[in-house]
Amino acid sequence: MEKATFAAGCFWGVEENFRNLAGVTDTKVGYSGGTKDNATYKDVCGGNTGHAEVVEVTFDPAVLSYQDLVKFFFEIHDPTTLNRQGPDYGDQYRSAIFFHSPEQEATARAVIETLQKESRFAGRPIVTQIAAAQTFWDAEEYHQKYLAKQGLKVCH
């Protein structure tokens, strides 16, 4: 199994999308990319920690490649809006890929380079941050698989 970490706005919907992919064995929501230890939802929403709301995806690379995960990530959010997804705004809602290996970094950068040439992104640069994975702080239990617990498929 391998891990991948993605930020694409509110983590509830992002987790639900990844959780249902064949080859994904687990998902957890949390916070990464910031400076405060043991970050909480209240801390991150305050906008002073630098964390993003993220989804940590555990996947079987024999079933689902990291490249396919990255491509899927770009299908489920708008990577051209800086620090915003839908009604959610702030750096905690930024688009980001936190890589766990040099291979993951190279793959993420290659996918962005290819996507940026597509007509759907004409005149709209992809602003997705690519950064090394940092400490992942689990979100509070009520956030884990939130949409599934509520019987929902989407949050907006």
C-alpha cells in the first residue's frame, strides 16, 4: 500500500470522491502543510496555521496508479482558483498535492504540465501547490467520512 495526500477545498467531498475509487483501501481527513503542531479544525479555520484541509489516501498501486489518482484529483475540483473552492475560501481550501516520494513529485508535475496544455485550462493557469508531505494531523472524528455518516454524496 502507498499513501497520497491531496487538498482540494473542503475535505468532506474530496474524501467521499476518493473513498469510492477502486484501489483505494482507506481515506482519512486532516490537516497538513502548516506550522502548528496538533492542528485542530478551529485552528485551521482561524487561518493562521498555514494548514490545508487534506485527504490522506491509502491505495493499492497494483490496482490504481498514483498517476491515475492525480488525474482524478484534477477532475474533482477547480485547480485554477487560488485559495478557493466553491463557497469556501482561505488558504486552508487551497489546491495542493503533498508528495511522499520523488516519484510522486515528478508524476504530479508531469500531469500538471500535460493538463495545462488542454483547452479546458486555456488562459487559466493551474495554481495547485506541489509540496513535500509534512506531518498529517488527523481531523476530529466527526469529520471522518462525514458525508457517508450523513447519507450524502456531495456537500454543495
